[in-house]
Amino acid sequence: MAMSETVKSPARTPPGGGAAALRTSGVPADEARWTALCTRDAEADGAFVYAVATTGVYCRPSCPSRRPLRRNVTLFDLPREAEAAGYRPCRRCKPTELSTAQRNAAMVEAACARLADGPLPLDELAAAAGVSAHHFHRTFKAHTGTTPAQYARALRARRASDALAAGERPAGAAFAAGFASLSRFYDEAAERFALAPAALAGKGRGEVIVAAAGPSPLGMVTAAFSRSGIAAVRLTDMAAEGRAEIAAQFADAILIDGGPPFATLLADVIAAVGEPALAAELPLDIRGTAFEERVWAALRQIPIGTTASYAEVAAAIGAPGAHRAVAKACGANRIAVLVPCHRVVRADGSLAGYRWGVERKRALIAAEAAPERAGPGAHGTTRTEAKHDG
Ligand SMILES: [Zn+2]
């Protein structure tokens, strides 16, 4: 291919050009290197040294001492070549030692290596480098274009995405890579995947959803967390079923498995399944049609320990006669127990259906109606809020 490709000129300027372009020793100052030493160009340090015949001293290009006459200057590639020619190193610019630029580069390189294990406090990085925090921060930024914190974050995001690409269990990989908090997790995930800040229409498109599952007295609880709160709670016999339901619900989201950092949130959800009064304290991310959301809001107004009929709920939302639509909205509820669709029954008191099994519905109603509320998994009997009364 590319038969017509232009033949590259062999005479093009070598990379890095300028002072480093010509590397010869024991020669008079050429134009480029003369300019470098006149401007005390630190970038040229390491590329050559210049020796001054009248002083017998040789310097690095950035040496702050007075500029010599050009006719007295001889250039050498390496300090030892200058010494072999009888010159001694300048005590001001110490040409045999690493230049400031080289030291800074080494310092930044070492810091980057340390940051590979996760973010570190600026003070700690600076102390390890033996410089002030201010100097460290400025030097790091000059070399990398980012602050140490930004660098660590970018590195972490890249690692998490590498883990995703490698097919690892992503949450575990992400948290192993150093995520400290959930909100930061979501922020960084959104940044990494270039996601919109708010959920877009559709099945979680533009979102990261974290799923976590654990056992409860009513079976396996599988919860889905968005950055806004609990977006789904599923009650199933097997965790895999709950996970599959959530995968279908959020088919367009980036669905990942929650690791240990989600254990507390999951424990809260499971506790609320056994003690529904706790549900009021949990952040829910309720998503439905406008009608569904009105129905679900009304369900949350049904006092614990009581039930309502579909017609009563329809009346409560100002849509009397819409009891079929209400029943449908109840069936569409995706946040089991916390949005208590189990408290809606037929007008004759029979249970009708329940998305997660009518036996679970019966158990929930019985537990909530019991005077001591010693229901499934009840463990919050010391709570005395008046709102428990039905
Ligand atoms: Zn010098």
C-alpha cells in the first residue's frame, strides 16, 4: 500500500534538535549551543558542558556564572571529556552532578511510581522527595501537567477500565484500585465512561449501576444502587434470578457487582426488608412513568400494619376508577418492600398477586400486622416511633 508515499528526507532535523543536535567534543561553540549557554537553558543541561580557557573551569549550560567570551569556550559532550582536557568542574553549577531539571525529573518519576499504589498525601510525597510541599506540587505539575491527586485519579480510573476490559469483576477491581467512597466511585465511573451526570431515558443508559445480593428471611435480596440511591430491590429464591432481573431492568447501564464497600448499603436494605419502618430512612431512586410514580408514592403513605385496596389507592392519587391501572403500576414496582406494593390487596381483602410470590406478600403483611411486629427478620423492636401504629 501507499505506493505514492513521499520518500522521507534523510536530512531532516533530528528529534530534540537544537543544542543536542550536534554532539562533538573539544570544538568551539556552535550557534545552537552558544545560544543555549547564553540563555542559560536548563533544557540543554546534560547535552553538553562548556569549558572556559581563561578560568580552566567547565560548566553546565544553565550555570549562572558570568557569560564567557565566545572565543574562549570549548564544548564537550561529557564532563569527563572536559576533565580529560584538563578542566575542572565549576563549583557553582556542579556539572558532574544531576542538574536541577534531571533531579526534578527523577523526583517526579519516583513519585509517580509511588502513586501507582494509590493516592498519597502531598506532604508525604514531598517529604519522600526531600522538598517542600509547594515545590513538589509545582514541579510535579510542570512535569506531568496534572497535580499528584489528579494523576493518581487518572491512573486509578485507567486501571479500573483496564480491569473491565480484562473481564474482571469490575467493582472488586475498582475498589481494589483504591476507590474510597461510593460517591467518588460514581463520579469517577461517570468521568471514565464519559457518562451524563443524570440518568438518561431508557434502561439506565449513561449510568453505572451496582448490584449486590444477600440472604434475608424472605429469600435472596438483590439490590441495585445508582448514584441517587436504591434503584431496585428484588426478592428471589436464588441470587442469580435477582441479578438477571436487575440486568434486564438496567439493560443499557454499565452494571457491575458491588464489593465490600457496598456491604453496608446492602445490609441496610436487608434490614428494611425485615423492618419496613427503616425504609423511610433509605434513599430511593424511584423511576417510572409519572402515573407509576404517583401510585408508588401513595403506596408509601399506607401505614405499616395496614392494607389498602387498589380502588382506595386510585382515589388517593385523584384517579378514582383507575384501579386497574393502579394494579398494573403495583405490578411494575421494582423496589420490593421499600415501596410497599405488598400492602395493596383486593377490595374483598384477598391478596391478589405479588411480583415476588404471594407467599412472600402474605408473610410481609402478617409480620407488619403483628402487634410486636416480630416479623421476618425483625430485630428493630426497640424502635418506638408512633408512626408504627396502623
Ligand atoms: Zn558553572
